[in-house]
Amino acid sequence: MVQDIYIIDDDKYSLQDLKQLFSDNYDFRFTNVSTEEINKALINIPSLIIINEDNIGRDIEELCSTIRKNEDNSITPIIVLSSNGEKEHRINVLKTAVEYYIKKPVDQEYLYYTIKNIMRLLYTNRRVSPLTGLPGNVQIHAELKKRLFNKEEFAVLYLDLDNFKAYNDVYGFIKGDEIIKFTARTIVRNIHNLENNDSFVGHIGGDDFVAIVSKADYDELCRNIINEFDQEILSYFTEEDRNRGYIEVANRRGILEDFPLTSISIGVVDVEIDRFNNILEIGEVGAQVKHVAKTMLGSSYAIDRRREQ
């Protein structure tokens, strides 16, 4: 996934220098904004913000505080480049929760590896799920907001497991965690196999996942995920349960109840431009369409393709 880095600079010299510095690295995308366009940067929720203090017509401390007060950018790293070497000034800027203050003239190699290492650390820390290594709700919401703001056409897949609690009750949480990790791998592998697609996979928590993809054959994608899941999930059951086709779970009264083997349900929301006003509306439709998928026996999917009139 390409990492967006915004440079706040009232001219474009810094942008040109950074593009040249990273000319052989396609993992980063640099965008220049003036101080008057700061909201553009904040709405797009960049991975990193670089401020060239010498070329902005705004107080640096006030600007950094504005960024930090923005809920979506509260954890976005900030690098300040400045020719002001006074200690008191540097400390005051750092007090606004700026990660790095680099005094000019800037050594290009030092800046290159500072940016790369910040992005590496950020990527590691944002993998908030220690179980699956996938981004969590903060990053999921940020990704959805960004795409809505940019008026992109995309689809959101809401995925979760059926009869997973019954599996945990019989096989225990450790083996249940193995199924969660297997599910994550299956989703990621199929999503990333899409060609020329700006995709994102997140872990809401428990057995709930979200995938965001650009225009693709959603029917084929869902079928591929389901086919792979249904084939591999059998290895997580005993031979007896596989042959029987269900597991037995004692309820609170000690009476055995039969539950089908774990399956996966997928609800897909096709997000057309201007159809939704916010991510809550997408989530509401996602819950509805996933409910439709869960009413079907076994692994299944449903796609919402309604168009606004």
C-alpha cells in the first residue's frame, strides 16, 4: 500500500527535492500543500507530515497544535525542517508533540533514512492486532473517510465467521485464534491477488474483518475467498466432526446441541460516488447485507448494488 506523505510548504522546492530523493522508491507518494490548504492534508489523513518552517506564513507551534488537535491525525508523525537552531525554539516546537526537528542544512541521506524508519515504525505500531497483524478500527475508519472525501469508487467487504463461538466452546480459544489467523491470511491473499487494485484489509476484532477494494469482480472475489476458506477450514476439525458435518456443544442445561462447521459470511457494499455521506451510512448498509449473507446455510455472500435515484 502506497504511503502518502504531505509536505507543508508555501513553495514547491521541498517537494521536488523529496521526489528526487525517493525517485527509486515507489512505496511513498509526496504531495505539496500550502499553509492555506492545511485542511486538504488533514482530511486525507497522511501517513506522515513534513513542515518546512522557513517557507510557511504561519506560526509553527500553532500549526503543529492544529494538526495534533485533529482527531484523525492525532497519531500522524510530524517532521519539522528549520534553519532556526535556537534551543528554546526547538523545545517549544517539540512540546507540540512533533516527532522530529531537523535543523538545516539537511543532510539528504539522513533525511531519507529518518523518513523510511519513521514509516517502518509507524507501520509496525499501527498493526494493532497482535493476532493477525492487520490494522484496526482507527485505520479502517481513516481509510474509508479518505476514499469518501476523494470521491473514489470502491467496495467494502464485511466478513465474519458463522458458528465460531461453538467452535471455541469445543476446541478452546487457542485453536480458535488459529482459525482467526487462517481467516486473515485467506482474506489478505485473495485481496492482494487482485491486479491493479488499491486494496486495504483490516481486522475489526474477534472474527470480524473489513476489506476495501477498488473496482473489481466482487462476485469472483467472494467466491475465491469462500472456496479457499471452505477447503482449508476442515483441517481445524477432528476427523469425527468432519465426517459428521457438525459439532456438538452442551448448552447451559447440559443438553447437547448441534452446530454446523464454521463457515464465512461476506456482505459487500458497492460505494458509488455521492451515494453515502459518511462512513456510518456505509456501515449500516454493510450490516444489512451481511445479515442477508448469514441467513444462508454455509459460507455465502451477498452484494448490495442499489443505486440512489
